[in-house]
Amino acid sequence: MDFDQTQYSPVTESPSSQDSNGFAPGKVDLEKISELSAQKKRSEPAKLPAQKKRAKQSKSLSPEEHSERIRLEEEIKNVLEQCSNLHYQCDNLHYRLGELLDPIRKHKLHRSTHGTRFHRYCQDTHGIGSRHADNCIQHFNIKNDMDKMRIVHCQNHPDETSSIILPTNLEQTKALGKLKSPKMQWEVWKKSVEVANGKIPSASDVKKIIEEYFSEPIPKDWQMDDVFILKELKGEKKKYNGSYCFAKELKDRTVTVESQNSTLTVNSNHLKKIDLPNAKQQLQQNWERLERIQENVELRKEPKVAELVERIGKQITFSSLEENILTCIEKYCEVTESESEL
């Protein structure tokens, strides 16, 4: 078989077949590629190295800052040793710890090793959690602000001595820290001291005053025995949300109410008034009826049924289905007709 060489002869590339960079299709010119790459690098501004340099300079500390950081860290170490001996309960040490941590955060003296991560610095360097570090700094700043307010107050009211007392622990300043301005913090603290008869108020006392500070005055049309629904309660009182109650005592900003199983004092903004005829009488009838059912021995063996009864009992009126459920449970628990009627 003859081999036709003319079909496989080399193709000579014409200048017109080269691309814009001078390369012929199918051929690689390493020298040309290197030259073009060098030209591209020369044409691009060297921004990235400059940015890295500025970032490095911003993280570095001046000699004065470095010395100050070392000094503060040594004092923090001493304070933590004293705190460990006192089981972390000494107010003066909390204040001192906040005093030492505050300039580190304020002047970012931690940036050379931790950048912007102050909380990570506290944990890595001192073993202090982020929340405790923030609480100590807040404690330091609030006491300083209050000391200034106290000086001004005593100058304007020289006869008042109860306002000389300042917060003594972290829990008090944590509660006060929810108030945005030093003036508000001072007013609430001063009121707390007055309520405590000039003594140091507890953190719970401060929280109550704060709640009253933000609560609205009681509407003028509210009266004794009015029925309400409890709402937006927090903490230990949260479980009463959605429960019915009636007013036993009304003050300027608080109401003492009686629910099915307890008596509470709440702010007016935690109450929603129910305008129904004979509401209190109906509510008390429901409570007595449910109490008889809940006291039954048989019901205690059925926790899910008892839970259903408790949920129904939070209402002031029953639907026809709920009424039938309660009647069925009364029959099962052998609550007599005379006992279930009022």
C-alpha cells in the first residue's frame, strides 16, 4: 500500500494566523509568555504589599504601649491571685480588675497578639470569660460615674446622707447596666437606697425599682377586684403568663393581684384588663371547681389529665367542649353534684 506523503506534509503558518500576542496556534513560546507575564506585573500597582504593611503597623504597639500592657498584665495577675483566694467575691477586686481591663480594651493594647478580639485575649491571657470581663469593666465605669453624680448631689443636697452609699457588688451594677445613661442609673440607685431605708439594697431590690422606673402609671379607671390577664412576665414569674387574676391592692405603678395559687405584685404593663360582667365571681367559681377536681386522688394518677385541667383552669369562661370535658372528669373523680355547684 502506497503512502501519500502530500496529505501529511507540515503546514507553514502565515503571519496572519498568529494571535494578538504573537503566538501561532498549537505552539508554545515560553520566552514570549515570560515576557508578557513580566509586563503585566510591572503594569499592576503594588497595593497588596502596602496594605499588609499598614495592617502590620496598626497591630504593632509603640514602646510606651508595650510597657503599659506589661504593667497592666502584671497587676491583673496579682488581682486574680487575690480573687482566687477570696473565691471571687470581693467587690474591691472586681472594681480593680475592671479598672485594669478597661484601658486595655479602650486603647486596644491587645491588638499585637489578638487583633480586635478582646474577649479572646482575656480568655487566652488571663483565663477570664468574656461575660465576667464585661461585667467587671461595667462595674468599674458605673461606680466611677456614680461617684461623680454623688459629689454633685451632695453639693446640692448637703442634708442627705443616704445617697453617699455606692453599689457594692457585680449583681447590682449588672442590673443598673440595663439603664443607658449615668443619670438614670443614679436615680434608680438613689431610689433603691431610699426603699432600703438608707442601707445597701440587694440586686433584686434594684431590679424591682428598675421595673417600676419603666412601668406606666396605673390607669385611673382600674379598681379593686378588676380581673386581668398576666402577660410578659420574666424570670420566676414567667410561669404565670396567660393566667387570670384579680386586683387586691393598687399603688401608683404596681398592682398586687391574686391568681389561682399565689399572690403577686406586678407592674401595670404586665396586666391586661378583662371587661366582663361578674368577672371576679365567675373566676372564683372556676377556681373552686377546679380545686376540688385537682384534689381528687384519682386525678393524681393521671398527670396528663391533670395538666389538661390546669390549662383549662387558666380561662375565665369555658367553651361547650371544655365544659363537657370537666363534667366528664368530675364524674370520673366522683365529685358530687352538690360539690361541683356553687
